[in-house]
Amino acid sequence: MSKQLKTIPKFANEAEEQAFWETHDSTEYMDWTKAQRIVLPNLKPTTKTISLRLPQHLLDSIKAAANSRDVPYQSLIKVWLQEKLHGQRYSETVVFNQKWSLVSRF
């Protein structure tokens, strides 16, 4: 026997809706066993601006590598960081020397 579900109220704005769901159990309002997975292809991950000090010669090398690939250098840095984090690129290994300054092979 299925449980009687409550009606989801109408909300004036997103903040009101958020406050409601923070204090109510969604299982009283919807049957999650009937939920279906969806893909939202247009969502972009949240990004955070950071400041990173690099030696000028290293930045110049990164910009040259980006230019040869016809991509923005900041995008290339993000790709390289992601690849390194996931261990996908062993031939262009970035290592930290004993003084913790960045040394890389381009």
C-alpha cells in the first residue's frame, strides 16, 4: 500500500523554497522509488579565481605551449592540473624539487 504524499507548496522564490526543504523531509512529498536519473549537459562546474605566482620563464613556456596548441594558456594549465591529479600524463611529469618550486618539462 502506497503512502499518501503531501502536496508541494508554491514558493515565491528560491530562498523560500530552500528554507522549506531545510526543515521538511522530501519523502513526505515525493516517491523517490519512481525517480529517474537525468543529465544536465549545460551545467558548468563552479570555478574559483586564484592567484598563482610563477617564475616568468615558466609562464612564458606555458604560454608558448598553449599557443602551439591554439588554446588559452589558463585553459591549458587547468587541463594539465587535471591530468596530473588523475595520473593520466606520465611523459610530462611535473615534480616539486626540494625547495618546493615548480619544475616542469615542456
